[in-house]
Amino acid sequence: MNHVEFSAKLCKGCGYCVKFCPKQIIQMGNVRSAKGYFNPVIEDMSQCIGCLACATVCPEGAIETFKEVEADV
Ligand code: SF4
Ligand code: SF4
């Protein structure tokens, strides 16, 4: 499964990732980080297509994406 991680340390809660996800699976959470910003959350990671749009638009470099690769067996 593709996987996306948000860094609470770097995120400034701008919401760009929420806006630009083509699958609209990212929402802003309701818990403030230690820095005082609301961070995004993904409830259903299985819907992620690994397009990297979220990581590309994030101005803080706060998103890491892990795309599932089919094993060549
Ligand atoms: S990688 Fe693409 S589909 Fe997955 S959360 Fe980011 S923008 Fe959405
Ligand atoms: S685009 Fe980056 S800084 Fe903005 S809310 Fe998403 S993770 Fe946080």
C-alpha cells in the first residue's frame, strides 16, 4: 500500500496538500502540533495512488511519500 507521512515538526498547517490531493483523502486534523499548527491526516490510506502531488505542493517539505512497488518475481 502507498503511504504518506506528515512531519509535525515541519508542517505549518497551510492546507495546500488537502487542496491538491486528486483523491481528496487528506483532511486537516483537529489537534494542534507542538508548534501550534493543525496538521493533516489521512484516514483511508488505501485510497492513496502515490501521485506525490501532496509532497510536491508542500512548501515546507513536510511530506514523505512511499509508493508501493510491485515485486518482480
Ligand atoms: S500521494 Fe497523491 S493520492 Fe496520495 S495523499 Fe498525496 S496527493 Fe493524495
Ligand atoms: S502542504 Fe505541507 S505545510 Fe501545508 S498543511 Fe500540508 S503538510 Fe502542512
